[in-house]
Amino acid sequence: MPAYALFAETVSDMGLFDRYRAQVPETLEKFGGRFIVRGGNFTVVEGEWPLPRLVIIEFPSRDAADQWYASPRYQEILPMRLQSSKGNFVIVDGV
């Protein structure tokens, strides 16, 4: 069953965030991750959505998503995201 990593965030330091963003794709390869949504324009149709950036990454399984997040390579670049943006991150099982 696939799993999805969802990031909703506000970027405060675009230079640092761009350095992080440039390195993410190579961290996904080993775990079968692929971007479904990576920023882009969206329209809030119902309710409130206070964060202007949305990223969705698909993984082949929950285990692959968890392993990616815990991987030494992703953990190496994670501080750049945490220092350059604020928001939410969840991993959710797909169907």
C-alpha cells in the first residue's frame, strides 16, 4: 500500500530553502519516493488553508516513507528545512 509524505509550510529564508530543495530528490531515489505535488499554485475551495506551500511525495509503502525520513542523508539536510520554513509534516497511508 502506498504512503504519502505531506508538507504544508511557509518559507522564511528562500536561499537556504532552495539549497535544501535541490538536495531532496536524490534522497528519495533509494526509497522509491516521487513528487506528486511540489509547491505550485493551488486554490482553497473550502475552509481555511493558512500555509502557502504544499508538497506531496508518494512512497511505495509506509515503511519506505519512514526509512526515507530517518535516513542519514535526509537527516543531514533536514536542518536546512527546519531553519528556513515553518509548517506541518505528516506521513499518511494511501489506499
